[in-house]
Amino acid sequence: CPKHMCSGLSLQSSQYVVPEDVRAAGFQIDADELTSIVESRDTERLTEHGQLDGIADKLATSLTDGISTREGLLGQRQEIYGVNKFAESEPRSFWEFVWDALQDTTLIILAACAFVSLTVGIATEGWPNGSHDGIGIFASIILVVSVTATSDYQQSLQFRDLDKEKRKILVQVTRDGFRQRTLIDDLLPGDVVHLAVGDQVPADGVFISGFSLLLDESSLTGESEPVDVNEDKPFLSSGTKVLDGSGQMLVTAVGMRTQWGKLMAALTEGGNDETPLQVKLSGVANIIGKIGLFFAVLTFIVLSQELIGQKYHDGLLLSWSGDDVLEILNHFAVAVTIVVVAVPEGLPLAVTLSLAYAMEKMMNDKALVRQLAACETMGSATVICSDKTGTLTSNRMTVVKACICGNTLEFNDPLSSLSSELPEVAVETLLESILTNTGGEVVIDQNGKQDIIGTPTETALLEFALSLGGNYKQKRQESKIVKVEPFNSVKKRMTVILELPGGGYRAHCKGAAEIVLAACDKFIDGSGSVVPLDKKTANLLNDTIETFSSEALRTLCLAYRGLEDGSTQEEIPLQGYTFIGIVGIKDPVRLGVRESVASCRSAGIAVKMVTGDNINTAKAIARECGILTDGGLAIEGAEFREKTPEELLELIPKMQVLARSSPLDKLALVKYLRTTSNEVVAVTGDGTNDAPALREADIGLAMGIAGTEVAKESADVVILDDNFSTIVTVAKWGRSVYVNIQKFVQFQLTVNIVALLVNFSSACFTGDAPLTAVQLLWVNMIMDTLGALALATEPPNDNLMEKAPVGRTGKFITNVMWRNILGQSLYQFTVIWYLQSQGRYVFGLEGSEADTVLNTIIFNTFVFCQYQGQKGVDKY
């Protein structure tokens, strides 16, 4: 029957055949099949392969223990499935940069002049006398091209190295049964990857387990609507971002086989965009170039008019000898060279050199520059809005105080004795709350030792629970987690729902102490009984929170409540909790922060602390850091949001601490500072929700250790050690870049003005140019390349942080610079003009070689004047 034949063919075509090389390597599915399943989001083919468990078996991996890293196995897996790296475009060779340098229009004109000069010179004067000028111009062109190409080539290598640094992302994986961190480039199909809020999905894969996992796939699909990932919609794509929740995924495709890899391959490599300063200076260079062209044309006309006028007078306008052609050619070469000298090509080069040098040095100082413009912008910063935790503090947290059952306890000694001081039910409930309602995890490392993975806050709480005799693994096995609401910067709490061993459900909540306490209507008293939370007890607990906060402790409140069976499908309740306890977590201020804040203040940079912490904790830390001064104000986000524009105008200049703030508060503050106050704002951030503020700021500074991948991608600079002192170093380098470029501009404009004035005035009054084409080219080479190298790569000094910032409206070429430029130009022009008019008498020059000797003296004087000018620049 044809119908049966068709169905048989269909069944046969759907059967998957494992390639021999894959089977020989010990796997049952090849890379193309895995890629196709995830890319097409084909749940039917996933089912054909045995769903998640079937894929894991065919990849020779375990969903709990991950892949085996025994000798040879990783290499075998790499050979079959590839590595998690994207194909890089071939680096440009040195000769390509040479070719680019040769495309300069003025150099092409000069090369043509040199060729004609060489040809006519040899024809009229013979070899070698007639070849000097032509060879001299060729030699200087070769040197200019060589230095320019070498500089550009080295910068391209430097930027390539920085791009590799950006790829050094660590991801959490399970291998050989152990949770560990590995580089994103080392991921392989079969790896079990742990994802949390703010992570970038490192490869294509399939969902294993998790809670409320929400992805932003806009980078791939262009759709801004977040996508839920769960057992029904299990596919994850590389390059997407985790907006909410947590989970584990099984890697199925890596590198160029992922959707992100294919997208990257389709994109052509873009060059580095010009920074604002480069754009500004390119405009300056174009204007000066046009002025130079005008004077060059005038110079050529003035130099040539005598010869052409004589030819016209003698009726020999159409009769030209070799000497006549050579003279006109020399006049043209001088005119072209004036254009070459006048056009300050070195300005954009100096900016690039200075920025590239600063980027490399900042990397050594623990700051990874993602956007080139940030180097120069940071030098103009007038306000730094800094986080507290991990930036101003050391991010090494420990529980040092707690209030449980109404008793305040200090923990300087081992905590095991606490269990005997408190009712057993209170300790058990406390341990259950900490060990189940956590984003951290207690694992056994490869050495068999217990290790805690998680944020510093989670780590501190888990260490506290373990010291009380808590057993993480046992507690997690006893209670099944049904629902998780991860920490939210708006609600400022994290909640889980447990299915209890004896039946029934319980919600555990932890978060900002005063917010969670406000959600409680009962508490566990000294006897272990649950009693109503009256006003007097609530006031005592609020006083305890204030006491802890005033001691610079981070306060968290823990609470629980029972739930009806059906309520787990609804929203987690916000009220009706039973108070368990308050913990005070110590996070010491980093060494050197107070000095760095003082350095900022002396440099005219205002530092504002923006934190989600309790206002009393924030004020105590801000005073310790030197941020909160006697006249300064500290307010909470809720109060900040209620202020009118008129009130903000008076408030913000005095506001030094914004506590209990949300990411939207930080964004609003940054917008206000940039627009209304016209400040140049640098902002630090580490969370996914900080991304809008990081993008809005003039300089976004993401934390390298505590920061999520979303925050890092939104930032201009990544602070690799999360240290506020490094931010001050970035500001110092930014100022250094700005000042170094100002020095070079002052130096180059002085040379340009003098060269123009000397040759033009001499051509007008004497009919001759004392500075020849070869001489001007040599000066131009030294000035544009070696001068840029010398001035643009000067390291910063401490004096830079004693001056006021440039800000948004500051002039790049200041009045002092104009004074120095015009003063030096007038001095140099006067000296050279005096030598030109009186040099013969001063030095007693006579005979046929007098002009040549005098012009040599003038050239050397001109060069030495630049040396003096550069010394003056160094003192600027």
C-alpha cells in the first residue's frame, strides 16, 4: 500500500545515525545534530533522543557530576565538538599599515616632487650632485611612513590583547562531581553550568533545573520581551543574559556552532571608533590645514612670480631650461612642505598613542578599559557615585552580632555555645532559614574540604549556620524547595517556599532588616514559643537594627510563615511572617579608601555613596571613609523620590549618601547630575539592574569580581579588584591623558605657526625660503612622531590630583596655552628673522656658500628653539 510505504519512509528518514568517528570516541550524538536541536528549538527531536537524560547519556556526562576530566577525555571531547572560541579575523600585517600610511595625499604629492626633482637634478647637474634634494625627500618620506606604520601596528596588537582580556570570563561548572570555576573558553558540550542573575549564557544548551529563570534574548532576536526558561521551554542560547532566577544548564554546542558564534562570524570587524577628543582635534587639524594650504599657495606664487615675470618680460614664457624647471619644482616642493608641516596630523596620532599607552598601564593597575573614550572622559570627571559593598568595603563579610529570641549576642569566640543558650526550636528554625533560603552553596572541593560558593553576604550567613552545627546537605535533602523568589533590589528580600518532610509548606524570607521586620506580626520568644509581636517588642527590635547599623554593620532580618497547600501556586505573601532573628554582618572598610576619597576631594571631585543598605549603616561607613562630612546630608531613596525639581536643586549639592536606594534612584541621580548640574559623572555598579545607570553615566565603572556580565558589558571600564582606590587611579590616568595631549598640542601649534611665518614672510620679502622641503620634512617627522611619543606617553604624577577638574564646559586650548603658543611663536620668529636679515654680518659670512651656511644656521636655530619650546611645555 503506497500509504504504508510513505509512513515507513518517513519513519526511516527520522532515525538518527551516529557517525563512526563520534561512536569511536565514546559518544552517541554528533555536534551538528546537537546544534540543530537547540537552534531550531525542536522539542520533538529532543524527545526522540530521550529528552534531557538521553542527551546527557549520549554526551557521556552526568547531570549531577558533570563531565570527567581524566587524562585524554577532554581532548577527545574537544576534537569531536570543538572549543568555545569564536573565529577571529586575521590580524593586519605590518605591510598593510605601511600601505595605509602611504595613502596620505601630501606624501604622494611630495613623492612625485621628489621623483621629478631627482630626474631633473641628475639631468642638469649629474650624479650625485643633482640627486641630494630628491633623495633627501624620499628618505624623510620613508622614515615618516615607517614610524607611523610601526606606531599603528603596535597599537593594533595592543587592542587585540585587550580584546582577549575581555573574554576572560569565569563560569561556574560541575566537573568530576565538584563545583568549580572555569574560563568560558574552556567550556565543552556535556558541561553542567550554573547560572545566576546577571550572568551571560556562555554556550548553547538545555535547561536542567532552576527557579524563575528569565532570559533577555534581545541581543539575538531583537525582541525586548524577556523569555521564561523551564522544562517545557528548555533551550538556552549563547550570548543571552539572565535577568532573573537561577538554574543549571547542560552545554550542547560551543564556539562557532552556537547561534551567537554564527552571528559573530556574519559581522565584519569594525575599527575602533574615534573618541570625542580625536574628533575635536581632527576638526582643529582640518582648519589649520586649510590655513596652511592658503599660505602655501601664496608662498608658491610669491616665490615663482619673479622667474615667471622675467620669462614673460623676455618673451620666453614657453621656453624652459632644466634649471628653470628645477627652480619652479623647488618652489612647489617648499609650498607642499608648508602644507605638510601646517597640517598637524600628529594631533589624532598623539591622542591614540596617549590613550593606548594609558590603557596598557591601567590594565597593570587593575582597570580594564572597554571603551577608549573613557580614558580621556575620566580625566574630566567632577562627581563619582560609588557603591558601598565591595568598593568602599573589603567584601569579606562575617556575622559578628545577632538578635535572636529578643537577646543580643556577640560572636567573637567560636559560636557552638550559642546552641545551648537558645531554645532548640529557635536554632532549628534559624538553620532551616539560612540553609534553604540562600543563593549560595556548600560544596566539597577536590581536596575533600568544605567550600562555600556564593556572594560575600550569603557566604557569611552560611559560615554562621555551619558554625552553629548546621548540615547543609542534610537540610537541603530534608526539605524540597518548591518556589524561589531571588533577591530583588526593589523588594529588597529573597523568599523560598519549602515542602516540609511531615507535610505542609513554609515560606522563608530574608532581606533588609526594617522591611522584613515590618512584614512580621509574630516572633519566637525566649522560651521558643511563637507569640504576637507587640508594639513594644517591635520598637526594641527596630532599636537593635539602628544600634547594629550605627556600628557600621550590615543588618539582615530572617522570618518565616506557614502556608496553605494551594497557596504555593500564588504570589508569595508579603505579610504575616514570624520573626526569627536579626544578624549584623561586619564588612570592614578597605585600606587606603579614606586617603583616596581625600585625594578626590583635593582634586575637586565630589564622591557620593549610593547604596541599598540601611541609612545608619551607610552613614557610619561614609564617615569612616571620609565621604560624609559635617555639612553633608544622607537621605533614603524613598525620600529622594518624593523631592520636587526645586528641592533637588538645593539638596543634591549637599547630598553625600543615598541609602536604601533602588537602581532607578541611581539612574535618576545620574541623569540629574549630568543634565541639570552639568557634571561629568562616573558611576560604579555591579548588578544587572545597574546597567541603565552605567550606560547613562559619562563613565560607567563595573566591578570585576562582584559584577555581573550584564553590568560589565554596560560599563566603559571594569575595575578588576573592585577597589575604590583603583577608581582614583583611573581618574589620575584620565587627567594624565588630557594634560599630555594639551602639551603636545601646545608644542605642535607653536612649530606650525613659526614654520608658516618664517617661510611665508621670507618668500614675500626676500624671494627665498630659508627652510627647504627636506628640512621641514625632518622637523615634521620629529614633531609628529617622536614628539607625540615623548609627550603623549608621560606617566601621571600626584600633582595632577591637586588641580580642579576640567568638567564639561572647560576649554581644551586654555588661555594659558594660547599665551605660551603665541609667546613662543613670537620669540622664535623674532630670533629667526633677525638671523635671516643680520646673520651675514653677525657671523661674518662671505662668498658663494654664505647663503647655504646661513640657512643651515637658521635651520639649527629653529630646531633648538623647538627643544626649548618642549622644555617649556614640560613645565606647563
